[in-house]
Amino acid sequence: MLRPSLLRSDTQRDTHSYYEASVVRPPALPPLHGTQRADVVVVGGGFSGLSAALELTERGRRVVLLEADRIGSGASGRNGGQAIVGYACGMAPFEAQLGREAARQAWALSLQAVDLIEERIQRYRIDCEWRRGYLYVADRPRKARALRQEMESLERDYGFATTWVEGDAVRQYVDSPRYVAAAYEAVSGHLHPLRYALGLARAAQEAGTLLHEHSPVRRLERRGPRVQAHTDAGVVEADFAVVAGNCLLPEYGPGVLPPRLTARIMPVGTYILATEPLSPERAQSLIPCGAAVCDNNVVLDYFRLSADHRLLFGGRVSYTTMTPPRLRATLQQRLQAVFPQLAGVASTHLWGGFVDITMNRAPDFGRVEGNVYYLQGFSGHGVALTGLAGRLVAEAITAQSERFDLYTRLRHQAFPGGPWLRTPVLALGMAWHRLRDALG
């Protein structure tokens, strides 16, 4: 069992986030006080909750959104900013569990998820530094073979073409001696995630959503056919609830979802280092294609350039809920292994926090007792998929649920070991994967 406030306090996210430092937040929204009635109550002010609230409000529903901290204070406001097509699990679970036709539908939805980001940015005039382009890289021959097989499978089975390069040609895309092969595609992209979250919140408010910050939901209760969301100082009674609290939910509100559902996700700490601003020419020379970059190791490095020409580099994870020791030095070493030419460049920001993963890395969407919907298990692919999830749950509540139900058909398991042992079991398993990656 996690000790109180572990996921909120034992991370670098409050130390020095580049994203927080590069925005001006609006004044805090008032906490919920007293009783309110709504058609839908949304729990969580990240991408998925904001997306659901915006979509539902625009469909004519009265929506109240309750955020335990500040809008975008969880994974949505501190992630790597990479909006990626597909799923963290790949397409294999969809194919094996749902069949090839349903898998193709799921793939098409993942493409729509990225397009939805661009659609919302344009429609709601969200200044979040959006840019298309994504580069998958491999740092050794075995990984290159696996990456090429994956890209060939996507083109053969899903019609998704990438540009393949290897050897010296890789440096036309990313100027690093580390990588032996790469695949480039122009569909995925990257953005400033906190700016995007705040833009969604503004759009939802302008549409008519009522947003409350510092309003953690402690429990959901049935009241006849309706549901009540209880905070420390108020209650929202609604026909439907959308729960989008992810891995922080059990800590803030252990009575919100049944334990059998929260046991299906685990928190994984992920951390990012930002360099000092580089000259535009030097920054462009690092990633000439301008894409977000990610390798295909189990414990991976991912990085991109910011609009003010910093390198934002993520490459350290924690499966124990504890902040890794010597975090800044470790990330600096990993960064310089990728870009030796940045030796001596200072880092100015270091931050991180927790994302939720499922056992099979597939998203976990569903409903409880008919009118409580939940969205969890984005497993590191949430920047794009969360927005789609919000749209699909709004469809399910207001019109038809066929697209939402595609995901509910995926089967999930609780992590082994129960509340006491599942974290060390996961950490041990990932240590084995790290060793395998290191051995090539």
C-alpha cells in the first residue's frame, strides 16, 4: 500500500518544471462548496477529463468537473509532450482479443486521436507549440531488426507508411552517434502539454462547463438512479459520472472506483530534464527533421526540442514510486550519451511524476453500474488517446456507445502480488528488461 501523499510529494514534479515555468496560469478556480446538480460530473482535470467535459457540454449537458489539485497538475501537464499514433501495447492485444477488423478500427481511431488535437488547437485557438513529425530510433542491430519488423507490419496490415533509414543516413534526422536505424512518420507530433491542458480548460469554461480546483472526490455513492460525488466541502449529484483520475485516484479518492479496477493500473515515475536555451542553429542541428524522438528499448529515452530551443530529454523511470537517486546526474549522462556535442551545456529544469500503466499496456475503459464511466491505463500514450477517450465517452453518454465499447471489450488483469507486493514484483521484472536491453 502506498503511504499517504507518496505519489504527490515524492517526485521531482514540484521542484522545477519547465512547463510550469513557461506558462502564466489563470487564478485558481474556487473549490466546490455545497451541493450542485448536473447531468454529468467529471472527476479529474487532465486531458481525458477536460476532453469529456468539453464534448459533453457542447452536446448540451450540464457538466461539473472536479480537480483534486490544479488543472493539468497530473500527468497531462508534465509529460514528454509526444502525441503518438497507435498504442503502448502495439496492435497485438487488439488483434488477439478482438480480431483483425476491430484492430483496424482501433488503429483508425488512434489516427483520429492525433487529428483531434490539431482540430481543437485550431478551433479553440490554443497556443501550445504543436508540430507534426515523429522519429522512432534503434540503438543496436537487434533493436533495429525489431523496429523494422514493427514498421513493416504497420504498413502491411494497417497501411501506415514510414520512411526507413539506417547507418549514416540516420544523422540526417537526428545527429547522434548512438542510433543505427530510424523510422520517420509525419502523422504523430509534439506540443507543450500544460499549455494544451489550460487551453482545453478555457474552451470548456467558455462552452459552459463548471470547473472546480482543489476539490478531490473522496467517494462516489448511489442515490437511486443517480450518482453523488463527495468532496471535503461539497457534493455533486448527477445522472452520470466520468472518472478520469488515473494513478492518483486511489490516493485522493479510494472510494471512487472499486478496488478491482484500480488494481489494474500501476504508477510509473517518469522524469524529464530541460537544457538551457540553445541557439536556433545549434538546436536544429540536433534534430534536423524537427520531430519528437523515442527509442524502442523497454526502458526508453525520449526527447524533443521546445519552441525556445531547449532540448527536453526524458530517460529515467521509477517502478518503485520512489524518486531515483542522482536523478539530474543520471539524466545528464543519458543525454550526453545521445548527444556528446552537448557536453558542458547546463540543465535548467528537472521534473517528473507518475503515469498509469496496465499489465498489457492496453487502455482500460469501461463503466460501472451503468452510469459511472472510467478512463485509465493510457500507459504512456495518453497525449493523443486521452482526447479521443473524452470524445468517445461523451458519445456513449449522449448518443451511441459503439466506438467506446470497442475498448471495453479488451480484457485486463490486476497486477500480481496484491497491494503489498505488486510494486516490488513490477520493479524486479523491469530490472530484468533493463539488463536485457544493456546486453544488446
